[in-house]
Amino acid sequence: MAWRTLALDDRVWTVSVAAERRPGSDDWVLVAAFRRPAPDAERHWIPLQISSQSKAALFARADTLSQDDLASALRQRLTA
């Protein structure tokens, strides 16, 4: 997934994804990075509930995420 821009409430975020493998696991987990476009702005790294043993398959799945999927993940983090 190429980076995207997401508007949530009155704020704009740039979104990119990364794959992370935790110690002792064979699976890669998709992590979304949400950043406000300012030098000292908020940043959130949010693990999504998507995993795969194939990094390529994980990034292919990331391409199918909708704006609503991303907004939901960010909203949950901001209200937690």
C-alpha cells in the first residue's frame, strides 16, 4: 500500500504500513503508521488484526484496506 491521506474528524493524517515480526512467531503482522503532517505532531503505530507468514501476501492485503478500515483503527486508538 502506498501511503494515503486520511481525514478523521477535523484532522488530516498520512498513513503508511509496515510489516513486523514478533519474537518467537513465524507470522508477520501488519502495522499502520498514522502521522499528522507537522514536525512535532502526533504519531501512532497501530497493529492491525492482519497477519501472514508471507510478507508479500501481507502487503497485498494492505492494498485492499478501505479508508473506513483505517479510520476505525485510528478512532479506536484515539478513544482508548
